[in-house]
Amino acid sequence: MITIEFHHLVAFAVALIVAFFATPIARKIAVNSGAVNIPNDSRRIHKKPMALMGGLAIIAGFVLAMIYSFATRDIKSFAEFLIKPKTMGILAGVLIIIILGIVDDIKALRARVKFPVQLIAAIIVVATGTRITTISKPFQETVALHPGMMYMLGDILAFAISIVWIVGMTNAINLIDGLDGLAAGVSGIAAITLYIVSVIRKQDDIAIISVSLVGAIAGFLPYNFNPAKIFMGDTGATFLGFILAIISIEGTMKSVTALAVAIPILVLGLPIIDTMFAIFRRILHGKPIGEADRGHLHHRLLDMGLSHRMAVISLYIVSGALGLVSIALVDKGLLPSIILLIIIVIFGIGGARNLKEISVMPEYNVIEEKESVKNTELADAQLEAASGKKQEDGSEVKKASGPDDIKDEPEGVNET
């Protein structure tokens, strides 16, 4: 049974409130510093300049919520925790990623410049103790209690895998940041999943960190969902990828339960899949891996005819489904999670074939409804004219000769 603690709700609320009210401030900072995205190629979905660096609000909410939660729980333990080498390494790595993101939002750095810096940040984090050291053997329904039930990674292999995971996830979240609210929403779903998993495993520290991240994203998302008023930019996207990678290592991958390594892969499955396809696609076309293109999953959904919002919501559901499978893996075991995955895949494939029709039909219905309203008003006007009715001021009712003579009521909602 999942029990949500009161201090988890407090952490969520603090992060949400801070991020929500910090976002307009972040937008002003972005505009004043020139961190504005100008749509100048076919990959850009938006048509007007948009402020970046919304990630500053997410960071502010996340950091302040964590400080409040841990400091009010035990200030002495929190102070001791901050001076530990592992903690200092994580803080140093996160700070490097944040600074890199801010500079990139202002000056648009090339991939060959950003990648080495991301690598340095990941090396600092891994070198100070945050790393994947063991992988439980698959297809076990029991807890791995001794080395014979686990694959023990050597120092070099553990170091390399951990760096690849952190740098990979940092860029994976950044790559899916192509539609309003997509990267924020997918990251939020991943953070919710990690929170639930940590609660099931009674990992309170990881639960506080995860729920703080959820709250910060929730506070920012109202400004970022379509139609967006601000983008999170590289400041937010790379930070989210970096911190989610660290949370997954310190949380799910530290577990000794079977298939522990599969949980973060499922949780972050959508950005991982999109990144892998992007790498293979660019290699096959002879393009540099770091060169941007218009072949991501969200681009393909738009090309299928889906609206902006429908594409984002569809990817939310995919991400949520993968997160649900990972929770089932923790709570129910291997077989139930496989059954759940099969059910999701079957209905997902079936539904994907008809997504275009779902997206197109509402527009057709709106047009048909407008025409119906016009025809009804025209008929009423002609009926009144024919019966010789008078208006309240005594003047004759003008006979409508066509739809143009009928003034429509102003529409309250414009489709985007």
C-alpha cells in the first residue's frame, strides 16, 4: 500500500508555489538578457519569438522545496549531508549544467561545445560516488541477497556506464523539448513514477527529492503548455535530464531487487527511445549526431495530422503507461508487469492507427456546427420577416437574403 506522508505534500506545495510565481520573473530575466528563441527554420513549431530560461523557475522551486524539507526535518543532519563528498560532487555537477544551460539559452552554443562540459559535470558526479555499481540478474522474483544473484561491475565499467547514463539522459530530455509542455510534462511523469517507486520502497529522501521536482514542474507547466508563454530552454531541459538521471541512480538503481535497472529505463523510456532513433537516423543519413533535424516522435505525430495539443497529450500517455509498467514491476513483479505491457502495446498500436481521425474530426464538427447555426438564424430571420413582426423599437425586421446578413455571435475560443 502506498502511503503519502504529509511532509511530501508540503515539499510539493512549496516547490509548486515558488515555481509558479518565479516563472514570470524568469521570463523577464530571459527577455532582458536576450535569451529569446527566434523561429528561423522548419523545425520550429512556434511562429513568434519566445522567451527561454523558464528552467530557472523550476530550479528555484526544486531547490527551495528541498532545502525547506530537509532543514526543517533535521537541520544538523542536513548540514552534515551538505558537506559530504558525494553531495558536493552532485551540487558541483548540477551547477555546471545550470550555467551551461543559461549560456546556451543566451548564445546558442554548438553541440561540440556543450558535450565536453556535460561530460565534465557527469565525471565530477560519478567520481564523488554517484554511480551504478551492481546490476541484479534478471528473471528473479526474490531480492538479490548475495553477490551470486547480482552482476558486480568493475570500477572502470561502473564509471563508464554511469557517465553514459547521466550524459545520455541530460541530452534525451533536451531532444524531446520540441513542443509546448512536452519535456516538462514527460519529466514530471517520470518524477511522479520515481516518487511512487521510492514510497513503495520506503526511500524517504528520494521521495522528497522526487516530489519536489514534481511540484516545481507543476508550477511551471501552466506557462509552458500550449499555447506556451515561455520555454524552459536548455537551462531547464538539461537540468531535468541531469537530475532525473541522478535520482534514478541513487534511488531505483541502488536497489538490490531483481530487474532494478529496468525501472529507470521504463520510467524514462520515451526520451530514451526518441534519442536512440535520432542517433540511428542521423548515422544512416550520414549526418553528425549532434545536428538537429525534424524526425523526432513529436514531429512525426504532427506530420500525421495531429494537433499540437493532441501530439503532446499522446506522448504524455505513452510516458505514463511506461511509468505504470515500472510501478507494476516494483509492486507486482515481473509477470504482471509483462502482461500489463502487452495490453498497453496492443491497444496503443490499435489506437495509433486512428489518432489522425480523432484529431481531424473535431475541426469538421466545428465547421458543420457553425454552418448549422447560420442556417438556423437565417431561417428564423426569414420567418419573422414573412410574418410581418416588428422589433421592440417599432422598426421593420430586415429580411435576410443570405448568411452574410446574419451577424454571428463573437467566438469565445480560438483554436490554436
